[in-house]
Amino acid sequence: MKDKINQFPDVVRIEPVGKCNFKCLHCPTGVKPNNRALLKKPEFHSIIDQFSDANFIPRVVVLYHGGEPTLNKNLTYYIKFLKEFGVAKTVVTTNASLLTEKLCNELVLAGLDEIKVSFDGTSPDENDAIRVLGKFFENANNVKTLCNVKKMLNRANPVIRIGNIQVCDQDTLDEIFKKNTSNNYLMDYQLKPPKYLTDFFADHYGDMELKSYPAMVWPSFNDFSKYEPVLYGEQEVKYCSSLYETITILSNGDVVMCCYDLEGELVIGNAFEDNIFDIWNNDKYTKIRNDFAEAKYTSFCSKCNVVSPRFLVKKEIPLATV
């Protein structure tokens, strides 16, 4: 077991719930049905017990995988338990729709280290059009509530990181691609944060981080009735951090390769049925890693932005510029 532990990643993603209360146009989670319900306490503890039995403590646990974590009423319990277990950093990604003052207090007191919140587009109306069922002003005010709760409790954490995607026009994407044709450059390229966000959070700007990116295509996303996918180069990639540095466990126990696999297309094993460390080193996972190192990709990997960067273009709404 010792060799397996040495090879096991220190970043673990655990999905609290596979459902979402939004129906974002660019994401399959809230739109397509799946069989992943809430992660219950017994299943959560079965995962942590495997770590405990192996004397292994993850450095980072991300409680998110496409669904809305705050739909799970046990979320703050999980955070508190992980911090008491010794996890250095806990992370949650949320749409902020359910961040009541009560929940904000509970998240802060549970010891949450980082919270990521998504607002998209270049205006409140565009945000609400992209994030169907989302309401910018309500959701953004909830983030302000979290800022105020942190201040009231005199806590630095959770660090608040706001992520914004913009559906760019093709000329903008072409211009970005001309600057550097490498896959990583295009995926990591930051746009200027939209004015509606910088204005709304002006009084709290020192309390948070705000970054904006061109909208990429999720590998499992295939509804292009409203968007046009544009491919920007295919390169021979022989290393992917998700294959070596992170393990992702869905709420039904399925272990998938990476955070991009929102629908559980490529399942490596099930953490409720088999030992997590054995799954990490099983023949299927090993073959995928070895093949990837030779630029031989699974059908899922071949759709991923790490290998084939695809970005969304939409012409019906105001478009972002660099």
C-alpha cells in the first residue's frame, strides 16, 4: 500500500450532488438528466475512512463537480469534518443562489478555505440569459452577504474567487490565437473583467479575486443550437495534470478521470465498491495514462480542451471584446 499512497494525488474532488438548480446554456449538468443524487453521510464517510485506513490526508478537497453543492444540506458538515481530519484546503464552487446569511455563517465557521462563484457574460441581462434560472442581482447580493459575514466574524476565509466567462466574437478569438498558438495559452488567456462586475463589487473589490475567460466547450457538451463551436488548433499533448495530480469521485461513487467529465462518460471504478487506492492504480487507469503519454487519446480526451481547444461563439447577444 505504501507505493500506492506515494503515487496517490493530494488533490481530491468529491461531488456533493450531481444536480443543479440552474440550466446554464453552456453546461450539461442542469440540462441533461443523470442518476447522481445527493452524497449522503455514510457514503462520504466511506471515502474518508479509506484515507484514514491508509494514513493519508489530502492536501486539497474540492467539493464540486458541475452540480450545485449548496443543494446538499450536509455541505457544511462535510467541510467541518474535512478540516478536523486535517485537510489543509477545502474548496467549493457555487452559483451563489442559495447563499443565505445563515449558510454564509455556517460556511465561514465550518472553516471553508475558498469559494468560487460564477457570473457570466458582459452584462446582468447576458448573465441571466446564459445562466438560465440565475438572477444576477439576487445572486451577486448573496456574495456581498458573504463578504459582510466574513467581516463581522473577523475571518479571512473563505477566499472569494469570481469567475466570468464571455462568449467572444470570432474576430476576438482569432486575435488571441495569433498571439500564441499553444493550447495552454488560449485556455489560460484572461479577458478584461466586465464593467458590470467591477462596478457592482467595487466596495468589496479588495475582498475577492475576479477573472474572466473566453467560453470553452465542455467535452460532453453537444447542444450547439445557440452556440457555434470553433476549434483553435490541435496539438500533440503528452501530459495532463488530471491524470496524475487529481482524483474525482462522483456522488454515486464513480471515479472519473477529470473535472471536465461532468456526465461520467469515462468511469475508472467505483469508490463505494472498490478501494480508492486500487482504482487509482488499476489497469484501466494505467493504460489511459500510458497511452496519453504517447499521444494516444481516449474518445473523451480527444474532445477535451487540453487536446483540442474549442470555444463558443454566439451572435445573438452582445459579444465580448478583449
